[in-house]
Amino acid sequence: MKYLIAALLPLMLTGCITFPTENSNNVKVIWDNHYSIAECQYLDTVLGSEGHFYDFWLHSDQNMVWGTLNQMRIKTAALGGDTLYLYQPLGFLGSVTMMANAYDCSGQMVLMEQESTDAEVTTLDEEKVTDVE
């Protein structure tokens, strides 16, 4: 029985993927829109990787991508960032590896929210004026 458990233990451990943490849930993932990070503070480059050449057949691609993104979101949150800007995934067979830049966009988000609120107020005022006439 000991030998069976010892033989199955590595196989059971290969089923693990990275799950998000409370802090990493607040990290936004973006790509293909460099304007959205124009006013953000660059923090660092982060890497994430899930899957290995010996166990990739045990994981779905979706789970490996999800785990990779979660790794990078956790690293971004640990750096004090709130935004992860993705590059094109690196091409490896049997694993998912991604590289991204971590940014702190908290100042920009406040500005964007304020502009959005101002735009909504303007729209409401214009509608009221139109309705009154």
C-alpha cells in the first residue's frame, strides 16, 4: 500500500493549478490597448507558467491559462499594482507561459471615474433641458 501511495502522490500533485487570492481578484487584466496604461506607473515585468512536459495531458488548456493568469495577478498585487498588461503568450508545447507588465493605475482610474460621472451628469442635464422645451 505504501508503494501505491508513493507512486500516485506525484500524479495527484500534478493536478494543482494556481487559484486567485483576495488581493489578486482586484487586478484588471488588459491587452491590445496601450492607451489604457498611458498614465499608469510601471512597476515590473511578471511571468506566469502552468503545465509541464510530463503532465500537460492531465490539464485542460483553459485551466492552464487560468492558472497562469492567476499567478501573474498575484505577483502584480504583491507589487502593489492593480493592472496587468499582457503580451502575446510564449509558444511552448505542453505548457502555458505568459509575460506581462504590472502597473499601478489607481490615480488614472479615479480620473476616469470622475470623467465618466461628469459625462453622465452632462447627459442627464441635456436630457432635462430637451424634455422641458
